[in-house]
Amino acid sequence: MFTGLIADLGSVRSIDRDADGATLEISTRLAGELVEGDSVAVNGVCLTATAVHEGGFCAQAMAETLRRSSLERLQAGSPVNLELALRADGRLGGHIVQGHVDGTGTIEDVREEGFARIVSIDAPHELTNYLVKKGSVAVDGVSLTVSEVHDGGFSVSLIPETLRRTNLVEMVIGDRVNLEVDILAKHVERLLKAEARI
């Protein structure tokens, strides 16, 4: 489990693709806190560290993960948002994020408003059903507050601190991003559907 608070902006050192998926080597200052088998959220996708070395780690993404996320667009040099799994004694400063991407969205518009950057994201209807104004959503692993929900998508407002600490600063129109909606909303929906069948 994660919180959507990015611990480091890492960099893809190399990526080796084949028919089975991809092996990523990622440079990060978090390497000293990792051991093999640890979970790491990479742009919001929960991956397992298969090897840890000074200054980085390796992880594998199977073909299904690449199909369902934006990890397929990564290349050597790509910046990636990284978060280690939440410790039981840690603060839940963002919201509950599982690292199980629900789908992807596409950047529709980016504009400046004062010191904030407003980003509009096209998203599948089956995901926007779980979004509410002032609710939570994870975009490329970053816990954000939904500022607006509109036909076909939603908007978020990014403060300078978020832009400084994450790869969202590089988002441009047309980019594909990983989306994970609030797990609590999904559980409530399932309970209500079960109640309706009784």
C-alpha cells in the first residue's frame, strides 16, 4: 500500500523489452532503503525490486502491466515518480493508493492560473464514475485532489511543490498517464450493488 506522496524522482537507466514484458533499471537515491522483494510504486504501478544495487534497482513489468499502464512509453532517461510501500508506523499524508492502476488517461489541456498549473485529463467513463469534486485520485502515482469533474474527464490543480518533486512538471497535451481511483469509492459501489440485489 502507498500514499501517493512521491519520495524521489528517479530516472530510467535502461529498459530491456521482449515478448514477455520489460526489465527496468532505475536510478534513485532510495536504493539504500530497498532490498530484493520490496514493493516500489513506479509512476503509480506497484512493481517488485528484483535486484538492488548502489544507486538503483531493477524491476520487471509483465506484458499485461505494460498494456494497462503508461509504463510502455518509458525509455532510457525518462523521469519516474517513486514511492516505497507505506510502513505501519508511517503517516498517511496523501490517500490510500494500492499501486493497481485502473486505467490510463490523456492530458487534454494544461494552463497556468496564478502559481498553480491546471491540468485537464481525458479519462474513461468507467473511471470518472468514481471521481467527485474535492475527492482523491492518483495520477502517475501522485495523490491529487480533483478540482473539477466534467464530461469525459477531470481536472487537477498542481502547486509548485508538486511540480518540483514529480515528473508531472513535464506533462504536455497528448501524454498518457496512469490513473488509480479511490479504493474506498470502489468498495462503496460494490456494497451498494450487493445491497440492491438483496
